[in-house]
Amino acid sequence: MKILKHIILALIFFNLPSAAFKFISSGLSSPLSYFTLFLLLIYYFLVKKGKLNFWLILIGIGYYLISAFQYTGDLVYLLTHIIKFFIVVICGQELVKRTNVNEFFVYLLIGSLSVLVHALFFTGDYGRFSGFYINPNIAGFICISGYGLTYGLKDGKLKLIGQFIFTLMGLLTFSRTFIALWLLINLLSVYLNVRNLRIFGLGFLILTTLFYIDEAVVKLENPRFKQLKAIVTNERVNRTQILEDARTETWAGFYRYISEKPFFGNGYGSFQGGGLKIGGAHNTYLLVFGEAGILPFILFSAFFAYLFFQSISIFKRNPNLLLQTIALSVFLLANHNFFNFFYITLTAMWIHHQIEINKRKVPKTVLENA
């Protein structure tokens, strides 16, 4: 069973179906995706079943049921996505229950290292690197999730190595969300222990490594990297270039559609570059609200509020859970693939399960002292 578990984790958290599409053959992607779901079903039926994640089951029912009423596309396409989501939520719950902190750390670490392989051997004109994850912003999410997770490791050396690798790989994605979250997580870590201020020294070392890669290994022809170098060397910074393609501008294009149909939404796919023909919302909260209306939006937001406040109550004992919750919830402000990228859904489920098992070990009074 352990072998089967690790095969499934590798397929999902290394994003192998999508990676195969890009780097090997487009014909492998769909079979690998269905093979992953098939293995999840086998795993579920072979293990002893426990409590389901009713939060995500209710969110899925609310989102898909209401958004389906306004959907005018291919019914088979919609049903396929619904079935996939519920297989992941129901069967994946048993997977996350049996995945400990160290195992999760290893998969995120290996996944993040694929960014370096991409930078060294698959360079291109785009100037940003994503490894297995195709999209640099998604790779940045993997890196910041792993970085937050390091605060749950018991081994100090392993923690330091992980922080160095996740930071360097995250910077190679040139994701603004990664950089903002990295700064926020480190500021919060100082609350745990003032000695965590030394991480900013590690950050300086990592920047030096990044500059070395640019000069001696591979040229990082990316506008954001040039702006970063300009900031460090006290040169003139092009603020317009830094702020271009801001997500707030993207979100603004969808506000009108939400206000027109706030109760039952515009239908499945309309905020994913489908029905409205204006591209994707790049915001999961907007997507839920815009496609399925206010009730699923409230439920979805309540789930993350629950994770946030419960992780605060155990922050000093399990700091990684709050840091990972912040990383995930903020990332979803810039991404709308929560329901169809399995590793994002399972990350939320893993955090939820870890909170549930750890909060039972801590008296309620800890909340007052956190």
C-alpha cells in the first residue's frame, strides 16, 4: 500500500500528466490523468476508511450544482470534471491522512527542484521557469507551500536546506506572489523566535546565488529579474514594468458580471475564459462567486476562514499550518484552478486534516496565548 501511495503522490504533486503533455507527448497527458484517478479509486477501496472531508464535499456540491444551471456547454465535459473532483476529494482524503509532514516535504522539494532543471536545460525566450508545473506562478505556489512546511520540520539542518532550495527555486519562477508571501511568512516567523531574523541573511545569500546563475550558468533574460537587480544595485527601477499585468486589473473585468447575477452566478466555465470571452478571472474566490453565486462563495470563504482561525490556535505548536494556510489562501487570489488542479485541492485537504489531528492535542487556552 505504501508503494501505491507514493506512486499516486508522485503523479499528482509532480504534475506528471501535464508535464508529459509539454515535455514528452500530448497523447500521454489524458491517459496519465485517468490512470491517476484509477489508482486513487483502488487505493481508497483497499484502505480502511475514515471520516470524509465534508467541507469540500459541500463546497463541491454547491459550486457544481448551482453553476450547472447556467451552463450551456458540453454536458459530458462538465460531468467529467465533476466526477474527477469528487474522486479526488473522497478518495484523496485517505491519501492525505496517511501522508506525514516529512513525506509531504520531500514531494514538494523534488517538485520545486524541477524548476532548476527547467532553467538549466529548457531555457527559452520567456525568461521564467516552472519545471513540472508549466505555469511559473503554479511552480511558485509549490515553492511557497514547501517553504511554509519547513517550519513544521523537527530536523534543523533539513529545515535550513529546504528553506534555501524553496527560496531559490521560487525566485527562479519570478512570481510576485511568491516574493510577497515569502516576506510575509518570514515576518510571521519572527513572532515565533526573534532568531528567525537570520533568514533574511539567507535571503541575501540566495540572491547572490541567483546572480551567479545569471552570470556564470544561464542568462536569466527576464524583465522582473532585471528590476530585482536594479533594486539591489540601487539603480533606477521601472515601476511601470513591475506593475504591468496586475491581477487587480484582471479582476475588475469580472465585477460587473458578478453584480448582474449575484445569487446563481453566470454558469460553470464562465470565469475560466469560457462563456464571457474575456479570459480567466485568475481568482478562485471570484470564480466561485461569479460562476455559482453567493452561497457557494460564502461556504468556500468560510472553509478558509476556518483553516485560518484554527491554525492560529495551534500556531506555536504547529506554525507551518498557519503559514501554509496563508500561502494557499493568498495564492488563490491569483489563480482559479482550485477545482481542477489536484495538487492544490489535496494541499487544502492535507492542511485541514493536519489541523484537525493537531488541535485535539492542544488545550483551548493556547488560543489565548498564541
